[in-house]
Amino acid sequence: MPEETRPDVGNESERDPITGSSLSFPYMISAVLLMASLGWALYDEYYATRPWKDYQHRFVAVYSSWLKKNLPKQDSAEKAVKNSDTYKKLQAALDAADKAAGPDFDRINKELALLATRKSVVDDWFQSRRGELGAKVYDMENAGSQSSHDSQAAAIQKFKDEILTKTVPLENGQGEEKLSYNYDQMEKEYNRLKDRKNDLLSQQAALLRPSSEARKRRDDYMADQLVGLTRQQMQGLIDKMDHFDFDIKQINVPEGNLVDRCESCHVGTREPVVLTRRDVGPLSKDGKSGVEDGSRAFTTHPNLELLKIHNPDRFGCSPCHGGNGRATSSVEKAHGKNEHWLYPMYSPANREAGCNQCHSSDLVVRLAPTLSGGKELFRWRGCMGCHRMEGFDAEPERLFNITQQIKALETDKADAFRNASRMEKQADSMSGNAAAKMNQTAQNMRVSMSRVDSRIEELDTESKNLLQELKKVGPSLKEVRMKLRKEWIPVWIENPQHFRPGAKMPTFRLEPDEVKAISAFIWQSGVQGPMDNATGGDPAHGKDLFETRGCMACHSMGEDADKVGGYFAANLTREGEKTNINYLVRWIHNPRQRTLPYSPTLHRDITPADYQAKNMPFVFDLDHTKSPVDGHEMQVEQQTIMPNLRLNMGEVRDIAAYLMTKKRPDAETAKIYKDASYMDDPKLKAQGLKLVRNYGCAGCHEIAGMEDESRIGTELTNEGSKPIERLDFALLTRDAEDGVEVLGPNKGKDVAPWYSQKGFFERKLAEPNLFDQGKTKTHLEQLKMPNFNLDKTDIRQLTTFLLGSVDPTMPPSFFYKPADQRHDIQEGWWIIKKYNCQGCHVVEIGQHSILMDLPKYQDPDWKEQLPPMITNEGARVSPDWLVRFLKNPSLAAGHGEAENDKDGVRSYLKVRMPTFYLSDNEVRKLVRFFAAVSYQPEPYIQAKVEPLTPAEQAMARALFTSKEAPCLKCHATGVPAHDAKATAPNFLLAKERLKPGWTDRWLLNPALISPGTSMPSGLFKREGDRWVFNGQTPPSFNGYTGDHAELLVRYMFTLTPDEQRRLVGAGGGGGTR
Amino acid sequence: MDWGQLWRITSTPDNVPIVALLFLIPFYTWYGLRQAFANDKLIEELEKNPEMTKTHHRKTLPWKPGWAQEVHVWPFLLRVEFLAAIIVTVILMVWSITLNAPLEEPSNPTLTMNPSKAPWYFLGLQEMLVYFDPWMAGVVLPSLIIVGMMAIPYFDTNPLGNGYYTYKQRKFAILTFCFGFLVLWISMIVIGTFIRGPGWVWFWPGQTWDHNIVVYQPNKDLPDFFGITNAWGKAVIGLAFLGGFGAVTGGAIHKWIMSDDFSKKVYQKMSLLQYATLQFFLITMMLLPVKMILRLTLNFKYILVTPWLNL
């Protein structure tokens, strides 16, 4: 603004506020603020959003000081090893080898150096020439016309023929020479020098071999002797920390679209030492027991075995742990605990949930006991009765698929035959070649359909298998009329926990009217049939049998503190109150016996009248499974897990009599079991049917007319990745979000917010109707899930399993779906768990069976009565034999009760291997399981055993019966008088049953294979490269150079019944004890 | 009163501009009007005293004798604008450092979020969907808003008010703007942000946003109030209502314009086409508040019901 236009110049009070004022001060302030915000932005960019930098600096400090602290310790340990004689000897050998190689090694080195001077010149010369030639050849190959091609070819020839001259150092180092070469000569010289160099290098390597072998021997010795790292290795780590790269540490697995940067903060995870929390982080607030500036994030991975199987370079971190592997800006985000992140890191209690994404087909996941426990609970408590879960209870679906397949194949076959006939008719109207061709095609079509028949046959077998494998979690309710005391039913239904604390059946929240209606329905839909007469049992003997035959591997007896036995099946303390003794006898005699067979195709029970109509005897069992009505497979067994113990009728009656004594005094029970005549009211039946359907009883029980009911619950296969919005927290949503506890002792108090899958599952499992709280619903609208009375551990295990049941985020190539023998192990576990094999047997090394922990079997005499450990079964027995044994453990040829009333191998044991009536499929899976666990090759080819010469036989017999190795003292022989004291199987079984290799190893060291066995160890000692008997050998052995153990094995495998009888008769060995 | 709920809404990073808008819009409206009223007073003085008009062209207060009549854009305007630019930069930087972009869950076609809200500047449009058919609220009305604003210069025949704040000389324009922008646009954004909860249900401020809320709001069309079920009847009553609405609203607007000498003068300068266009846009604009009130008080759904279009 020009000065002269301002009339008020000089008058301060009248200065124009716009033209006369300065904005310097606001500008200064704004500029300062702008610079400050810029500074803040830079700080934010470099540090605030990159917290891992601080972690790395702290880790380097903490780890370096740890290494330096531990260096002297490792150093002195290393020195101790170095001072040992062996090490010194190895070091001397190394020095000697080095010295021996020395002069030649130096000479070759010198030659190599001289060669290199010539080679580098020739290489440059030739390679540049070759490059030029390559370009010319390319031009020629891509020439536009033949003439251009030819002229370029001529030019190339000229190029190659051109002679060039170059001064080149001599190979011996004495001066230079002038070379005049054309292209080919140059190439020849180039190749000669290359060959010469390789030759010299291989000479050098050969020269160094003795010394490098000596060095390896020395270093191996060091590694064996020294726990931890050597000084040099430690120093290497210290140097690494001194030159640490402060940057994002990232694992990238393109196959899984995986980028995990966890190790940016968890820097120490894969260090080759063991860093515990104490080593790297503060444990207590006083700072005394930890490291300053340390962090729990710095420990090495606590489970190295797990990490070894799952190499992080291949699997990353987040597929197992959850969280957001890409995030680096805060702990919260990296662990995926921020809102909306779909895969938050699993909390420590449910950590094993992460295994299930890839291990969903395993029932038993080694190294993940919590998850395995959850899966087993899910199966054992029958969750899949209401909730579909991929892999669990798959038999009904497969059965349905197979039926459909059979139908489709039969249609295909009929179509093909129709087409074939049509073609033949067409051929009739044709002539010559065409007709012949058409006829041939028609015939081929028929022939190819003959293969379909074999497929159908196979599917039929499969469906028979499946019917045999189908089991229900609860007992059949078709037989209640025969089985139960009528008044007991409503008492049980109202709350099974009242009758049997710890019962497997959950508690439904039923109203008294509902209990009545359901009882009436069940009672009236029961069938009637013949039963055995159960008079004259001896309860005392029955008790003895119950405790020794193996019943207690599954069943328990006694309540509260007195409870003894297995968890797998019912507690029988009050059995006498509920059961009809006649039915009980039939049940114990053969639990699989059915009153009427059920036809899945006709959807009804087949009655004797149906058989009569076809003039067939009313016989149905596993050998007679076809329906008389439509010829399809029927269910001929009870769908129970309980096996047949092959007891004789006397024993059965004794046990039944004993169980009938297990009840409360009549005076007490009279008050509980009230009149139940209403159960015969037909009006209640219809009402009951509705309720039974509503509560999904058919999920666990076989109920007349409800065999094909579908599951009533929601599918849980991907429950862990269900969006939180789909979980109905109902009126408790706000409490969950705000962290107000609604259950247990902390009810009403502030806890961590639980609006998460974990929070939902845990509370729902503890109180299934929790989310009905405050809702107005009619009784039938309310949540149906019954209360399973789970304890804290159960809930944790089940929650872990549910959290892990996710829609996979990784591609299928990451899943554990092995195609080799490991697959057999996966499948086998389902059978092992299904039939509770582990109740009697040790299947897995380190596992305890139920029996071995019972008080009775703590006595040394009873320990010998334990069923065998089968950790090594696949190596021990022939698979062919095992198939036979599993099908019928008595190994008897016929079906007669008397001949089956024994154990095929260990007849001396009181406990008995029952008949499980396994399907062929299950037997196959089990046999393959045992083979796979013991690393046995498939298919099995029996090893050949060399026959004995008469001399050898005499020697072996002498040893077999000698005083020092009285084999027959313990081993059974089949002679009753002798076998009364036997504690080991009959040798006659060996040939069929055992594998010679295993038998040999067993003889040498039985305690290694089966700790605690009564078979003595140390029978043989090593002498040169053979095993000889460790004691007085019979005189005939003088001069024998063979292996004594092997001789005995061959003898056992060729032992005949006659020979054994002779030996027993002669009082061979300890038979005369 | 659920303070937690209120805090959750106001503290969401997404809602920062709307919370700021709650304070900034009234402030600047007041600030602008204050200057306009002050200037009106000055204009009055200037008009009364012809002497003063010779020396003072600046129609802005405060004014003192001796102050410059005019100032140059550079440096006097630009230096203030530049200062403002710096301050806005600082605010934006601090904002971007302290609040991260509010990411939500990955999209899932089988599970849409609830409430599912448009970006804040479109919440007004989304709220309009409650009152009109999608083609009306989503296509016709937004287009009319834009076309209407483009048409303003062509029917605005008032030459006054350029370069200074004034209320008196642009009373009609200012009031129409205040109604259209503050009442119809801003308040709809505020309703969309603070009032509409899960299921787009009306929650008063401080009421808990319950995802399981159950409300009973059966909507009725105009013919339903009279029990008309015949299609022709429906169309006739709808058209009649619309015609009546147009006539009443248009008459009221006309009367209002005529009630003031200044506006009357401006009106007299307009051609018939200009005036008709103005009336069309004003009547259409009035549809929204009328429909809103009908919907919120009477659960009124459509006025005109035909098989082809509903209004």
C-alpha cells in the first residue's frame, strides 16, 4: 500500500488493522508448531511405530551379557574335555595327519597359484572371443534370408580362423611366452587349463581326507562330551551380537502366503542355546531374579522337539500360534488382540488349539495332550450325537454314501446292458466290418460291466463293515422293558447325576411332566424277547471275577473316595437297583446280543414272523446278516462298545449275582422309586415322542422308530472360526464386552472382557443354558443343550479343541495327511480309543493302563497278571496271526462255548482279552497301526528259519531244558497240570505268531522291550561277534561256533507238539519244580 | 444413561470429523452472521449519510476514518490464507499421527456389519434412504441437489452482497441455505452418526445400542390410512396429496417472498421461467422434512403408491 494514500500516517491509534499489522508472531508460532509436528512425525515413524527396534537393542545387550557370563563356564568345561586322554589322542592323530599331508599340500598350492596367473590371462582372452562369437551366431540364426545366413556363416568361419597373438605367463612361473592361436586352439588351451586346475584340486582333496576325517572324529568327541556350545561357537555368537543387523526379521513362506515377523521381537527364539525366562527377563517385580531390561519375549522356543518337527522356515509362527504375523507396530496388534482381527493369538491355556488346523484328522496328537484330551472327550461324551464334526462318527454318513453308490452302479449296469442290446440290434441291420465292430463294442461294454459287479460286492462288504462299526454312545432303549426296573427310568431321566454321580449321560433340564412323558414313550417303545434264566449265582465268586477278569479296566465300583476302576464305562455301584437279573446275565454273556435285528433299508426291526414268512429259522448273527425280507445287510448286534469276555454261564451268573447285590438298602430306595404306572398310558407316548425328538435322545441311544433321526445341534467343524456375531451372547453381550463375570465364584465381579469365542465356549460348556438368562421363552424354546457336568480341565480341553476347529487359513499341502505308514497310525488311534485298548494295555510308551494303576495290581504277584505291553506288537507278531487273534482272541477253531472260554495266548492270566467283534476294516487298521508304530515293512513276508540239523537239535534241546535255562518252567505247554503255574505263552504258538528277528532280540534283552517282564534278562553274553549262553552250556556245545540265541530261536520255531510233550513228560526244565 | 455407549460413539476415529462438525458449524454460522449483521448496520449508516459514501467503499465493520478503502490481495489476503494453510497442516499431521485409519474386519459377504454405515459425508444420503425409495433417495434427489446448485446463478437476480457479509441484502438466499444445509444435510449426518444404531434403529443419545433390540414399527402407506386398496384409488389419492402439497408449499413460499419489500423487488426482476424453476426446487426440497416428520411420527411410508414408482 503506498504511503501517501494513508491519511492517518503517524497516528498509531488510527492505523489500519489489516495493512498496518504484522503477522510475524502468529507465523513464528505456527512455524514452530509445524516443525514440532514434523519432528513428532519423524519420531513416530522411526521409533513409536517400530517397537521391535527397542526389543532388538535390549536383546543384544541381555544376550551378549549372558553369553559373556557363560563363556568361562563353557570354556573350562571344554578345557576339561581337551585335557582328557582320548581327546589328546585324537588331537595327536589329527596333527600327524596334517603333518603327513603338509609338504605335498604346499607343493600343490604353489602349482595352483602359478597356474592361476596363466589361467586368468587365457580365460579373459578366450571368454571375450567366445562372447563375440556367440553374438555373431545369434545374428546368423535369426538371419532374414538364406543369403544373409550364408554370408554370416562365412564371416563366422573367418572369425574363427583368424589367428591372434597374446603374451601369456608360463605355467612354471619362469617368464612368458607368445601364443598365436585361432579360436579352436584357444578353446583347447582354455579347457586344458581348466582340467589341470580340477585335477590339482582333487589331488589336494584326496591328500586332506585323512586329516579331515581325524578332525571330524575329534570334533564329534567334543560334541559328545561337552554339554552346550564350545568356546569357539560361543565366541561366534558374541561376534554375531556385536554385528547385529537391526532390521525386521521375517519368515516368508510363499506357498502359504505367509509372512511372519514375530522374530523381530522374539529375537532369541531359534538361538542354539537354551534361554529361559530367568536368563532373559524379570521374573519378579523386585528385579532380583531377572535381568535388567530383559523381556519374556527373548526366551528360546520352550519346546525344541516340536520346533524340530515344524521348522519355522517352512511353517512360520502364526499358523500354529495365531496372531498377526505381519504386524510390527505394537504387541497388541502383532498378537492379533486388536478388534476385528480374526485370528487372535491363542491364550496359553488353549495354546494347543493351533495344532488342530493341520492335525484335524488325528484323534491323538502327540505333544498336544490338551487338544487330544479335548478330542477324546468330544468323542467319548458323545458330542457328535448332536453336533456334526468332521471325522467324528463318520460311519452313518459313509453308510449312506455307499448305499447311494450301490444304487448308482446298479443303474449304470442296467443302462449298459440295455445299450449293448440296442447296439446288437443296430448291428443286425448293418453289414460287413461295421456290423462286426458294433458287435464287438457291445460285447466289450458287457464285459466291462462285469467289473462293476466286483465293485458292488466290495461296497456290500464295506456296508457290512460299517454296520458292525456303528456304535452308539448310550445303550439301546429298545430293550428297556427287558432290562430295566420300570420305576427306575424316570428317576434316571430326571437327573442321572443323582443316581450315579459322574454319569456319562448329561443332565437335561426337564420338567416333571416331561420326565413322565419321556419315560412312558421309552417304556412303551421297548421290545420283548426271551432271556436266560439266572438262578444260582455266587456273589462272592462273582466279585472276584469282576475284579480279575478285566471288567474294571472300563467300569468302576464304589463312590467318592472308594471309587476304584476305569472311567470309560459306567460306575456299577447301584447296578442292582435298576436291572433285571435275567437280562443282566444275557448282557454279560454277550453284550452284543440283540433281541431283534434292525434293517436300515426297511427302517424297522425284523421280527420272527418275517423269518417265518420266508420259511427261515430265526437266526441272525455276524454270519447271518442278510435280511430275510429284502436281502440287504441288517444290524445284528447291539451298538455297544462293550465286548464279549467269553465267560462260561457259571461265571456269568456269578458276576450277575454279585452286581445285583450292589444297591442301597430297600428301605432307602423304596422312597426313591415311586409308582410308575403312568408309563403304560398310551396318551403320554405321543407326547414323549415329541420330547425325545426335541431333546435329540436318538443322538446317543438307539430308539425304536428313531434310528434315522438327524442331529439336532449346530455343526462344529469350523466352530473356532465362527464370527463372534454369530455366537448368541443374548442379554449377556454387554457383560461380555465390559468384562463382568456371570458364572462361578466371581459372579458379578469385573474380569477381563470375554466377548470372544473362548469366553463363549467356556461359559456355554460350564452352563449350557447360560445364555437363556433373562430371556422370556417357553420351556421348549429354551436352549436344549444338557449339562455335561464338566470340570475345569474338561472345559479347557474342549475349548481348546473347539477353538482349534477352524476353517483352515493354510493351504491343504500343510495339513498332516501323510500317505505313508504314519497314516496307519492316525487311523489306528481312532480304533484304539474307540475300544479303550489302553484300559488294559500299554499301547504308547510311557502311558499307563487303567489296570496297572488299580490297587490290586500294585502287589508284585499281581503285576505278573497284567495284560502284556503292546508297544512293540507290530515287531513281535506276524500280522497274519494278529488278524486271526483280533477276530477271535481264544484262537479256537469252532464256536463252541467251552473251547472259546480261554485266552488264546496267555491262558494263564486271570484277566481276559475279550472278543470285540471288530469289523474286517477295523482289524486291518489295527494290524497296520501296530506295524507302523514298530516300523515294520509292508506287506509282510515271513522270514525264513533255517531248519536244524539233528546235532543242532540235540544241542538246542539240551540248552532248552538245562537247569540254568528252564524255559518250560514258566512257559505254558498245554498240559493242564503243568500250566497251572505257567506265566508265559506256549512255545508252539511261536512259529505262527512271532517274528524270528524280534524273538532273537527278546531273548537277548526282554527288559529293554517290555520293562517289568518276568522273563529274565542277561541270559546271553557277547563273545566276539556272536551271543553265547551266559552260564554252563551243555557239553555238546563244545566246539560250536554258531550263535546260541539264534540256535534257540530256530529250535522254538521248529518245535513240534510231540517234542514238547516229550520234554514235559521227561520233566524238562522246571516242570518238576 | 449409558455413558459408555456415548463415549464409544464419540471416540471412534471415524467420527472425529462429525464431533468437530458439531462445534465448528454453529461457530462459523454464528461468526458469519455476526459480521453480516454488523455490516448491515454500517450499510444503513452509509445510506443515511451520503457524505460518508464518498470516502468509504468498504462495507465492513469495524470501520474507522483513515483506514484504507481497499487492500490488495497480495500480501494482505494471501498471507492470512498461508497462515491458515500452515495451521491446517499442523492439525492434519497431529491427527494422522495420533489416530490410525480405523480398519474394520475383512469383508464377509455372508456376514455384513451392523450397523453398516457409509462414510460420514454420505451419511445424510444414507439417512434419506429411510424416507424414500432407493431410486428417489439415491438417484433423483442427489441429482436434483447438484442440478439445483448449478442452477442458482441463473435464477439469482440479486446483484448485492458480493465481497462482503450481509444478511439484509441476501436474506432469502441465506435462510434457504441455512435450511437446506444445516437442517437437511448436517442434521441428517448427525442423526446417521449418533442416533442410528444396529438395524438402523433410532436410539436416543445415551441409549444402549443393543444388537438384539426388537422394535415394532409397521409402516403404512397414505392409502392405508384411508383404507384404500384399489390401485387406481391409490394413485389418485397419492397424486392428489402431492398436488395439494405442491400448491400449499408453493403458495406459502410465494407469500413469504412477497412479505418483504426487498425480496419482492428481486422477485419482480425474475422471469417466469426463473421463478418456476426456483419454486420447483424449493418444493422438492420441502418434500424431505415433510416426509421425515410423517415417517417419524406416523410411520408413514409412501404417499404415492403405483406398481412402477413409489414416492
